[in-house]
Amino acid sequence: MANTFRCTIVSPTDQLLDGEITYASIPLWDGLMGVLPGRAPIVASLGTGELRVDFPSEGSAAGGSRSYFVDGGVCKMSDGTLTLIAENAVPAEALVLADCKSELQEAETTKPEASDQEARRIAHERRSHAIHAARAKVRLAESRVGKGI
């Protein structure tokens, strides 16, 4: 199809997608990036948040969207193919809201302890990242409540 492009999403444990899509909204380390067919080549670092891909309508199929939680990795658009290699990727429908809320509560209540200033800074950054990731999971899980795939 002329209005689609190939998209592959992989994590260390699974290949989550390998198919034709019409659009991707990708969380990068410095903001969101939208990708449409014909996109110029790019390599970028993945951030933390919701990755959304839109599928084409084919025959009687209505197309639709699918979301994933991603955290870290790289993406590359080249020769009409978008490849995302995520350090952590989970389909939105696999997120359990209660588990996400527990993860957020644990991240928010954990107090980093370290002996020197540099170790405290690193511990603080890790805690901030854990809170940011857990909040993104909660938002994504809440948006999926009552919806099918």
C-alpha cells in the first residue's frame, strides 16, 4: 500500500509487531515524534511513554490503533521501514491498572539512600525515572479500562 510503511517493534524478550502501519506516535527522550509514510531517514533515542501505531483499513477491517508502553531504546526510519528496539516494551492491554498503581506507589515512597553526593544524584535520577515510567503506565492502563485490544 502506498499510504503505509513497515513497522517492527522488538524488545529483549519478544517481537511485538511486524506489519504495515499508517502512522506512529513515538515517545523520544526529548519529546514526541510522529511518523508518516515517506518520512526521511532518522535515528533517535526512545524515551518513556506511550507508543501508538495506527493500522490501515483493509476491505471490511476498520484499521484502528494499538498502544505500547516503551522505556528506552532506539528507533530508526530508513527505506520505508520503522524499526524500534526497546529496552522495555509492553502492549497496553497487558498492563494491569492495580499493578501499575502499586508500582507508582512503591516508586514514590522509596527514598534513595547513598553515601556521597554523586551516588545520591544517581539514586535520585533513578527514582525520578521510576516515578515517570510508573505514571506513564498508570495513564496508559487507565485509558485502556473497558476497551478491547
